[in-house]
Amino acid sequence: MIMPDVRQRVMLAPYTTLKVGGPAEYFAIAKSEEEMAALAGFARERGLEFTVIGGGSNILVSDDGIQGLVVKNEIKGVSSEVDGERVFLKAGSGEIWDDVVAHSVEAGWWGLENLSAIPGTVGATPVQNVGAYGIEVGEVIASVRVLDITTGEISEIPATDCRFGYRDSVFKNEAGRDLIILSVTYVLSRMPAPRLHYRDLEARFAEHGPVQVSVSKVRAVVMDIRSGKFPDWKNIGTAGSFFKNPIVSVSDHERLVDIYPGLPAYTDGEGRMKLSLGWILDHVCALRGYREGNVGLYERQALVLVNRGGATASEIKNFSKKIREKVFEKTDIEIEMEVRMLGFDESNSKK
């Protein structure tokens, strides 16, 4: 087995879409399962913390950087197996997520189209249980192949053991803190299965009256909607939706609707209500486009935090804290960040 090159003091800002972050103590790139396992062994033998990053689209790296070994995951490979009306699509965790979505749509397979144009890599999708436009990826995951960095063992975890929740999974919790995702297998459908109940999609397809809905049309509409709400991460520093939509009790929902009529909310299926934080930031807190120095909320979508150029991780962290405080003042609800904090005291670098 060839050991990948391990470098020291590599700046991480170029590897994140927020374009901030200090140096990794050690840094390497893994292009295969074998290389990832070798690097995990390297860190284990030296007692180093082990952090894996993919597309860098959902992380905020400290200005001080990250101690230990940081590995950029570039494990590639896409394969498929047809079983009647179902298709099992397996993708390496370092594959660009939207490339995999495009591949499935071009093949005419249903299941991933609503998750089009989300930045990042395949490996992040089960960790965050990525969701958009009425679907969460956990609904179409069959299994996740993982490496246990403490033992070097590789195993396959069925979706039922992944503990998927709203922007949550076993991989974000203590039980999965030592598991590194190597590949993900999704179960898709060869038969038409459009999911158009999300408000934006419903409205767009209603504009055209009764039409034959194709998987490629759904992808095109999703991409068009996203382009109108989200900045191009290649040109503007962003991590997409920086905060989670809050999930509250029915009584809290009723209290807020009395104060702020028109507040959009959806049942979470467990007797609670998921509130639209973007609406709250915009209509309740009047924060859409709000800016302090080099950091602000995007003018088209208040849920998106942007680095206007030259911001530090500390500035972003402090700005996000102020936003959370302003929301609490207006709603008495505490909101959470969706991004992972790496290199900060409260972060868990193995997640």
C-alpha cells in the first residue's frame, strides 16, 4: 500500500466554500479506501486527531486551524445495479454530489432530483441527512460503507442504523464519531415518482398547468429556484444555509403565529412544527441583507450567511451569534447552526 504524501502547515481556507480557516497541523489527500485506511493508521500510531473534509461546503474552520491530521476525501467511483423497478446507485464519498445527482437524472432514475445543485461531496449527505424541497437524503439511502478509525475495520451500515433525523445522523453523534464514510449506496426508482408537494415546486409546476413531469424537468426547476436564492459559492464565500430551521412544540408555534401571522410552518411528523427560519429572519427580524463588516446575510435568502471578502472565522462566528441572539429576542426560540465548527474549542474534530 502506497502511503499518501503528508504535508505540514497547509492552509485550509482554499478547501472551504466560506474561504476562511487556518492551517492543518498535518494534511493529506485520500483517493481510495486503502489510502484513507493508511492515513487513519498514521494518525492512530502518532496519537493525532483525525479530521476528514470533503467539498468544504458545510464547515467553519477556526482561524487557528486544526490540530492533528486533516484528510481531504477524494475517493471516487460510481456504479449501479438494477433490481426490477429499483436501482442501487453506489458512489464514492469523495464524488461531487451534484455530479452524482446529474448522473442519476440522465439515466432517468428518480429519487435525487430534488437535491440538485447542493454543493459538497457524497460523504456529507448522510452525515447531515441533507434535505431540500420536500425530501431528505436519508429517505433514499440503502447503506453507508464506513471505516472505523480506531480499529481500521471497514463495514456496511444499513440505513435503519444511521439514525437519520432533521440534519442529523449517527455520524454526528458519539456513537459514530470514529466512523469515516467511504461510500454511500442510494436506492432509486426507474418508475416516475415526482415529489412536488414543497411550496416552491408546487407553485412552479402549477404555473404551467397539467404537464408531463420528467425527472430532468424537476431537476431543472430545482436548479432554477436555487440559483435565485443562493449565491454562487465559487465566487462568494458561503456555506449555504448556515442555520437550521427550528423545530418547536405546537404551543410555541401557535404563540408565534398569533404574534406573526403568516409564519410558514410544517409538521415534522412527530407532533412538532418546523418553522421557516428564512421567513423569521426576513419578516420578523428584518435581517435579510444585514451586514457587519465583511460578513452578512444574503440579500436574496436570509438563511444564507456570506463572506463578502476578507472575513475571518472569528468574525463569522461572532456574527452568527448576534443573529441567534436577535432571533431569540423576537421569538424566544434558540436556533442552531447547521455548519460544523472545526478547530474551535467546542468542536469535535472526529465528526
